[in-house]
Amino acid sequence: MRRATGPARPAVDPPTTPLPRAAPPVAAVNPPPPRPVPPRRKRGRRRWGRAVALTVLIGSLLAGAGILGGGFWFDTTLHREQALTDYPDRPGPGRGTNWLVVGSDSRQGLTAEQQQDLATGGDVGAGRTDTILLVHVPEFGSSTRATMVSIPRDSYVPIPGHRKDKINSAFAMGGAPLLTQTVEQATGLRLDHYAEIGFGGFAALVDALGGVTMCPTNPINDPLAGIDLPAGCQKLDGRTTLGYVRTRDTPRADLDRMVNQRQFVSALLHRVTSPEVWLDPSRWYTVPRAAAGALTVDHGDHVWDLARLGWALHGSPTAMTVPIGELTNRDVGAVVVWNHDAAGKLFEALASDAPVPAVALDRQQ
């Protein structure tokens, strides 16, 4: 018997295709307004600005070439002497570099008329040091500021090969080599660089720069230094500036003089980097010539070392005097005795590129 069969079923159900949905209405989009065309006058300004920038760039490149050439001349013209020498038990190198910057009262090369005009007080033989500055320049990348330490010229210290005496007498006894050795032995710091400037060179450099601005807080009338200054900021020429940094006719005498000397170094660096100086072509020759004639450096020092020193001091260095314990009298006269505990901590900090300790800054003015 045959089975009754219904209509054949497909093997696969046909897919159901949904009806397409109507697309949503498209909102009308307003086209962006056209960008206004800049007036021709502004385009002209932009072109003028580009021309100025290009002119400045070219001028900078030409100036840079001149500086490089002038730097080579300057380096070969500097006066040099063997100020730093090796000797047994010399302190080892520390972090950063140390300079000894000396202002000597040498009258070498000055006529009698020039000595009288500069109020130098006449020939004093081998000369002494009116200014002794120990400058520590931190190593590259250090966060520590440069430190400028005034060493009183009457500091009572041992002088190698001699008895204890005022530190500036070391210069008179043995010149720069004995002075640098005395400073190294007294501080425990190794000196890396040396710079010295005398009376005549000092005045010539300041005059070549067109003077420097100093701001005495009180009037100063010192016939021995050849100055009569009112209080307040004023531009001083070379002769007057020399008297200002030498005068001791102030309430604290030598202590005030060291403050004035540090202020002068800052004012000098500010003047050297002033656009008023370097945008004046008449000074492009006179200033480097005066500086080269004024400075004496160690045989190992070069113009790039001086540039590094100037850069370090152009910021905000820590300026101070070596910590003082007492002012007293010895067989060599009135002397300054250091606070050896505070001074020792100061020199240890400088050797390790550490900040100046608070104990060394106590009683600083």
C-alpha cells in the first residue's frame, strides 16, 4: 500500500528579507562662511617682521663669527704666569672648579702721574693684594649656585715656608705661587684657575666699558682713595671705581670694602653683558683689548674658562665673607682670625658641591 504524501517541503526555509527602512530626513547644513581675506597692509607687516628676524639672524651669525675670531685673539693676548704649582700634600681635586681672583695693588707700568691720578699711594715694592676672592663654580648639571667668598686680606694664616702672617703678605713674599699655595693650605681646597688684575688695568677696563653703576648707601669722602661720593646709584668711571673698591673709610672698614668689591664684580658682569655695550661698535675693540691688558691668568687658563666663570657669576651667586671668629692683634699687627669650625664646614661644602651650610652664613651682612 502506498502512503498518502502531502506536498513536498523544501529542504531549507527561504530567508525572510526585511523591508528597507526609510532614511531619516537630512537636515539642511549651512555652508561655513568664507574666511575673510586679510588686508594687504597686515601682510606687509608680516613680511616686514620676517625681514627684521632675518636681519637679526644674519647679524647674530656675523657677530658670532667675530666673537670666535676675537676669542682666539684674546686667548693668545692674555698675560700668563705659573700661578698654580704642584707640591707635596697638595689638596686633591673636588667637585666643580675653584678660582682665586686677586686684585693686586701693583703699580707696574704706571707713571708717577698715573699713580697720582689714581690715588694709589705710590710704589709699594712687590705689591700686595687688596682683593682676594675664592670663587667656586659648581660642576655642570649641579643645582648648587656658584659661591663667591671674600677672604679678608688681614686673615691670620700659616704661610708655607714662613711663620703665621696676614694672608696678603704671601703675595709680597712669593707672588702668585705662594699666595695660591697659602690659600689651598688654609682652606683645604684645590685651586683650578687663577686671575689677577692690577690698578692700571682695572681703571682702563672700567673706562673701556663706559663706567659701571654702583649704589653706595652712605656718602663716602676718602681723600686717600681719591673719592667724594654722595649716597645713591651713580655711574662711576675707572678712577672713581678703583677708589670705591679700595676705600676703608666706612663704619666697618675692611668688612664693608669686601662687600663693595663683591658688588662691583656683579656690576661689572652686568655691564659687560649689557646690549648698550655690545651694540656699540666702538667698544668691540676697546673692551677686549682693555680686558686682555688688565688680566693675568695661570698658564693653564683660557678664554673659555673665563667665559664659564662669567656665566656662573652672572646669575645669583651666594656672596659671603669667610666666617670670622675675632678681630685681634698679633705680632704682625691687627689681624682677622677665622671661625675655623664654620669655615671648615664651608670649605667641605664647596669641595663636595653642596649648598653653603647655614652655620657659615650666620652673621653675614
